[in-house]
Amino acid sequence: MTTIEETTLTIIAEETKLEGKLQLNHITRIHGTISGDVIAKKGSTVILCETGVIEGNIQGDEVIIAGFIKGDISATSKIVLASSGRVIGNIKTPSLSLEHGAYFEGNSQMDNL
């Protein structure tokens, strides 16, 4: 018997619009638009792709921003703001990486969460 392993990747496709509070697990790639808060479980990664938009807060372990977010970001491991990423809000994380060309308007706090 052949065993098929399912991946633990969730994709929110481009042109998808979600409203409300989202609770995520494992790896999530967001290409669409979310109006509301995103909460990811410990050990998970949230990737906001270039076409992705979030109007709300993000809480997670690892957060990678290549799209646009208007809201606060809190990560227990690290936050990466890619060159195409745009953040209007506050950032709280023990490790922060900003690539050349990224836009960040807000305050940052580097604490062990």
C-alpha cells in the first residue's frame, strides 16, 4: 500500500476576500485580502505574498511580509519585511529583518515574547 503524505501548506488565493478572525496552523501563504485579525499557532509561519493585503493584526511565530498590512504584527520568533513589503502599524518581535526597499511606518519593539 502506498502512503500519500499531505502537506501542511494552506494557500489563500489571489482575489479571495475573507472577513473576520482567522486562526491558522503550519505554513500559510496569503495572496488574497483579509479584513480582520490573523492568529497563527506556535511553530507556524505566515507568508503575506506580494498581492496579499491584511487590514488587521497578525500574531504568529514567524511572519514574512511581501504584501501590504495595515495593523500590528507580533511574532515570537521573527519578522521579515521583504523589499516589496509595506507595513503601517507596530512590530513586536525578538528578531526583525528589513530588506532594502521595504516600507515601514510605525514603532518596533524587540523583545523575547
